[in-house]
Amino acid sequence: MSRDIKRIKRDILDQFRAMDGEEDDVLSEKWLQEEYLPVLDIFEKQDFNKAIRQLAAKGVLRYTSTKGAPPLLMLTEKGANLIH
């Protein structure tokens, strides 16, 4: 099933919701690296990057990116309020 940007954003927020995420909680790197990112095709991976930038621009999460590693995604207060 193809994932668009909207679906990817929902997947990320659903994962935070599943872990009962609070402000400053970090999404599991293991989940990203072993479960989520490997199933995305090249276009979906580009959309993943757009999705996290859009979520960050809306203040829902903060992220840091290191070349060769999955991004570190941290929930903000606004994001925590959104998922609860």
C-alpha cells in the first residue's frame, strides 16, 4: 500500500500515540530503522522527509537528522496535546 505524506504523518503520530507520548519523548529509533523505513520505497522515503519537515513546521515535533542515520523525532507540547 502506497503511503502519501498525509498517511506518513498519521503513522508517525500514531506511533507516538501508541507509546502514550508526552512532550520531549523521542520516537523509537529501532521502530524507525527496523520496522518503518525499510518498507518505504524511494518515493515514500522522500515523502517521509517532507512529512517530518511539515510536522516540525507546525510545531508538532522537533527533529535532528544525521547523514546515514534515521532522524531523531521528538514530540513537542503541541504534539502531545494533539495526540491525547
